[in-house]
Amino acid sequence: MKRLALFLCYLLLPLSLLAQEGTWSGRLDVGGQKLRLVFHLTQQGEGWRATMDSPDQGAKGIPVDAVEVTPLGLTLSIEALRATYAGGFMGKDNLIGTFTQQGHSFSLMLTRGEPERPKRPQEPQKPYPYRAEEVSFVSRDNGLELHGTLTLPQGEGRYPAIVLVTGSGTQNRDEELMDHKPFLVLADRLTRAGYAVLRYDDRGFGASVEEQQRLQYSTTDHLMLDALGAFDFLLQHAAIDPSKVGIGGHSEGGTIAVMAVAEEPRVAFVVSLAGMMTTGAELLATQNYQLMQAQGLPEPMAAGYARALKRLYVKWQELSPEELTAEVDRLVAECVSGEQLPAPLIENLKVVAAGAQTPWLYRFVRLDPLAQVERVADRPIWAANGTRDLQVDAEQNLGRLEALHSPHITTRRFEGMNHLLQPCTTGLTTEYGQIETTLAEEVMTALIEWLDKQ
């Protein structure tokens, strides 16, 4: 009997461990902000693998470098975040533990299963009162094939139309982030109002590893050629009025829309939602300063970092990527001379300098979307920013458009709204997923009113 009992103990042990496989989620309280964390555990032979998602920060599939699972608890180490989690099992469906990151510890209870999806009351539900077609088209960049959804009002006719271009990063046609689908919501509202809308998956979205590697040298200029390929497709569609086709976008997509006007004289109008109109260098310096202040960094430190960053970006105008990355330490030492910056911020500047090897970032820093002012100022442009946008400052970017003194350009500042044009409290990215509104109704109503006048 003693041998039998011992055998049963060994039999039950691996079964209890296997029962911990799957998804565990919880909410981390960081200064009053509730951040959802999700861990996916998989047993592989005698070892374990795991990844982590932070849905409210738009991060998925973060590798967990070390995983230890016992019948009593779980320990995880995430080197990229300098973070760990250690918890003990409370029954079969709960873990009570501590999440530690860079010396700061937070209580974190994990529960088996995916976190509850936040409410998204604006998200349209099928059946839609309009037509939706799956389409494909080719970019002006070497005929790259892209895929999207074209929504058309019901009935016969030739409709005005708009291409929607997503923000930075590889996103799907709905510009899905943090459980929001801004382009699905916007396309629905525009199509109900009588406009055809083409939204498409970014190059590389859902592609194979080999295809992603082939596209890794893409810059904003290449993405503009993708948008113009979508524009060309609409010009040829039987249900579209070719004299009334425009391009709109959010964030980098808004910048691309303005760049496309300078490239293609047939673009009838432009819509920029929180798009960059300054140079990339100016935008990133201001963005870093505002985000640091919002996160509680002392003003002199945030200002000093922004000044050092501007000096570094001046060098980006003068030097090639190879020259910039060959002597990172020396360049950064020159840029921080006279500034009282802590070591972590100096190290961060070195990471930024090394980023010159990334074609997209090197080009973005040097980008000036209004370089061809004469081709932009005579085209109808509607540009909107939120006054609490910490990523694309409203005054800096709308102000540059307003300085053109063009009667064709309309700018709108939406009070108390963030980079996604949601009503918000702080403007920080950690709020995005917690806000139920995907895109403020006030913004969409104002946009449709402007389009109707065109």
C-alpha cells in the first residue's frame, strides 16, 4: 500500500502541473491606473514557455525568459521589461502574488482565463445597412498586393470616397489597438453618411516571417505609395466618383495623407486625425518632453533630455546611419554636455542613436510633411487634434498648418481629447484601453459636416 500511495503521488504531480497550462490574467494597479496583464503558459516536455500581453498598452506576445511552475506556485522573469512575477496558487483558478519591475513591487492577483473585454458601445454590429466588399489592390511600390474592406452606401450611384491610412506600426484595416477599432467605427459612420470607405491591412500584417523581413526596410515614403495604390483602386471602381476621392489617416496616416497630396494632384481632399505636420525631429523631442512631464519627471530633467534629443537629431540631418551608429558614445556625450541627466536617460539616448539603423526611424526623424507647401496649401484639408494629445502636440502641429494662411485648410482643436481623439483625463497611453469611447462622436460629426460642404 505504501508503494501504491507513493506511485499515486508521483502520478498526481504532473497532472496538477499540467492543469496550470493556459491563460492567466489580472489587473495591475499603477498609481490609480488599472493595467490588464495576461500570461499564456504552455508546457513543453519537462519545461515551460510563456508570453505576456499588456492589452492596455497595445503590447502582445512579450517573451517570458524564465518560467518555473510547481504545485505551489509560479515564477516568471521578463528581461525586456526588467520585471518578475511570483505567485502562489489559491485553489485551481487563482494566483496571489507580486509583480516587480525595476525595483517597484505591486500586488497582482491572476485568474484563469482571458480578461473580460471592455465595453465598446460604438463598435457596429452586423448586419450593416450598407455593402461591404473584401478587395485587394496593388501599391505603387513595386506592385505589392494589399488587402482591405470597401464599404459602399446602399443603392446605385457614384459615391465620394476616402482611403483610411493607419498610424505607425503594422496594424490591421480596423487600426485595432487596445481593444479599440477606430477605423471600423469611422468607416461605419462615414458610409452611413453616404461616403464609400476603403480601409486596408498594413504591409506585413499577418505576413510570413520571410515577407516581414523583406519589408523591414519600409519607410513612411513606402507607406505613402501603399495609400496611393488604394487611391488608384478607388479611381477605377464603378461605384466611385473619381473626382471626389480623398485620403485620410490617423497619426502617421494623417501625415501620409498630406504627403500624398503633394505627390498626386488628383487627390480631392485630405483628412488628418492627429497627424504630424512638423518635422519628425521636432515632434519626437516635444513628445518625449510632454510624456516625461505627464509621468512625473521633474521639469528641468525633461527639458534637458528634450534639448539633448534635439541636438542628437541635428546630427541625423548631417550623418549617415553608419556614421551615427559607429560612435554612439561620443555623439551622445556631445549632446548631453551641460545637461544634468541621470545615467538611465543617457543610456536611453544611446538606444535612440543606435535606432538610426532602422530605416523607418531614420527617415521619420528627417521627415518634413509640408516640404512642398505650394502643393499642399491649395487642396481642401481638414486636420484635427486633441488638446491633451501627448504624442502629437495640437498647438505645434495645427499651428504649422495655420501658418500657411490657406482658405482651403480647416483645423480643429478638440478640448480634453487624447491622441486617439477620445475624451480623457491625462492623455497618457495607459488610458486608451480603459476609455469606452473609441472615437468621439463630436469629432466624427464635425468631419462629416466638413465633407458634406466639399
